Amino acid sequence: MNPETIPPADAGATNTSAAATRAATTGAGDGDVLLRVENLVKYFPIQSGQLIPRRKDFVHAVDDVSLEVRRGKTLGLVGETGSGKSTLARCVARLYDITSGRIVFDGHDISTISARKMRPFRRDIQMIFQDPYGSLNPRRRVGSIIGDPFAIHHTASGAERRRRVQHLMELVGLNPEHYNRFPAEFSGGQRQRIGVARALAFTPKLIVCDEPVSALDVSIQAQIINLLADLQSELGLTYIFIAHDLSVVRHVSDSVAVMYLGKLTEQAPVEELWAHPRHPASGSSWSGTCRRRSTRRRAAGSTRAVPRPARPASMRCPI
């Protein structure tokens, strides 16, 4: 994408976002900061025309986001659907190229490095995806799926790879004897455990959990959350935990960042945000403040428009 065609971010908003992040971390040293995101922007072009594509506008998926994640801690990232949570996560993992901004991981700037130079960092940054079945190849056996990282990075083969895979299965609560089963032979919770085992192959420094429990039953959600907490305590992992609901991340997070229409609206320790949210988007659920106010406006005959992704003006939010 040509940088000259990208609409510039608001300089005032940039300074405010960066200042908010610094304020949230005042008093703590930089030595334990594993991930620092500075003024991250990710725009997706909107094109029209089939024969001759023409750019019409940009979707402001992530717009000037700054945050920090400290080593061994969990940052909860919450927001309604379409607020930019998953896009931010994929930018952090460098699955998406960023439009502008800076990503510093473990003291290294990985914002614009090539795929070849990014390869060593793949061991230290892993993801657990939302759909436990969609993230697994149904035609491959579980042992092969979990063992893929060892094959890709050429670190183990044959009997050694099998031994490591079975150890990972046991670590996440799966029966190592089920090494040769297919994903369809497991329950939803067990499939998510397979995804967790695959992410743990190299004991990464950072795991991005992209709504890992939203597709599971309530009872299974508690089991997966407890598993992640136990693994963090045992292995010293660092999480970015993405969810819609503050009540979910409250149990696993040390601090919470709230996203709304691509922007970071609030970041604070979890209990402080739970007790005294400052932004309407920081309600205990997304059927809360903003939606109730939106419903009251419609009932009163309000004609206020819903913001488009390409023009995310704060029309739905009173702040």
C-alpha cells in the first residue's frame, strides 16, 4: 500500500494516546515490558469497480493505539464486535502488515522487518484462535497438528517429535494415547486444548488468546480459563486475552484495555476498571451502557446515524 495514499492520523489524538499509555504505567520500570505498541494504525482500503479497481476510502480498523504488556502478566483486551481487537492482535503477531506506528517486542522493533527476519520471533509469539475446530485441519491427525512447529523450525523429528507432542498433550490435559486421532473425534473443549498445546510448542514469551472461550459452553469456558491460568503460573507466560465481556477477562487479567471503533478508549488495572469505568464502552457487558442508550434514543425517535467503518465518527457514543 502506498504510504502517500493513507490519510494521516490526527497528531493531537496520537499525543493523547501515547500520553495515556505512559500515565497508565507510571511508576513501573521498563525492564519488565515485553511488548510495547506505539501509535499503531491499520487501515484497510475499500475499492470499487471490477475491471478497474478504484480506491474509495479506508476502513479504520485500528486507529492510533498505544499500550504495553508486562512480562508474566495478562492484558485483557475487550470491546464490541468490529472494534478492532482481533486486527490489533494480528498486527502484534505480524500476521498483518501495519499502516504506521511501532511494535517493540522484547526490546526488538518488529514493526516492518521482513518475513525471514520475523521467523525467529514466531517461536516467541503464538496465537490461540476463537474457533477450536476451524483452526485445526480436519484431515490431519492431532499428533501432526501439534507437531507442526517442530517440523517448520526443524527442531525435532521422528520419535523425539512424538515424545514432545505427547508431553504437550499431557500438559494441557489430553490423553497422549490419542496422538493419532482426528480433530472430529474430540469435543469442543478438547479441540481448544489442542490449539493451546500447539501454541505451547516452544514455550513462547507471548500468547495472544483471540476469544478462546467464546465458542464454548459455560462449564467448558471455566476449564479453559483455569488451564490458561495454571500454564501461566507454571511456565511464566504472558497473555493478551481478547473477549467481548469484562466479566470473563476479570478473572484472568491484571489490567484491561477497552477498544471502541478502532481506538483505545481506556486502560486501567482490572479491579479499578470494573469498579469505576470512565467510558460508556467499559460496561460489564456489551448489552450495557452504549446499547441501552442507543435503544433509548431510537425509542425517542432519534435519527442519529450509526458510524460507518470507513468514517468511525463517535456517533454511537456520548463521549
